Amino acid sequence: MLKIRLQRKGRRNRPFYRIVVAEKARAVQGRFLEIVGHYDPIKKDIVLKKDKIEYYIANGAQPSQTVARLAVKQGMTGLEKFVAKRVTKPTKEEAAKENSEEA
């Protein structure tokens, strides 16, 4: 199965990510089929080849949650189903309120 995922490049304390299409069983730093974009978290720069990503998804590739979130941020539609909802820990006030309601 093909995965669209991030591949870390760059030096220490200066990350840079390629967005690649690779076999799921391959190592993260291993071989890949194609580079379909890149992401620089320091400059907040995201470049995607949207047509290539749509092509691979139409042919069965699955994006990682991070890649899907970045693609949705860039305006791609149809990838919301790959983004899992984040579960946050309740704050002390919310926890106290829930405990008082249960009693």
C-alpha cells in the first residue's frame, strides 16, 4: 500500500520536510516513488503538487494525518476524512465542573 508522508531533511534544530509517496513498508528515510511537495515549519512554507496528490489518492494511496492536515490547510478538499479529531485533556476548571455535575 502506498502512503503519502513526511520525510525529514535539514539539520539539527532546523527541520525541513519532503512530502513523498512511498510504500508503507519502506523505511521513513528510505526509497520513495515521487516527491509531491515540501514543508518548512520554521517559515510556515507549504508547497504541494495538488494534482499528483489527488492522482495518488484516487489510485489508493493514503495520506498521513499530518499531510492531510497540511493539504486541507492549502485548500484541498476531500481529505478531511483522513484527519483524526484531536482529543484534548480537560482543564482543571472543566474537570471540577464535570465532577460537581456527577455528584
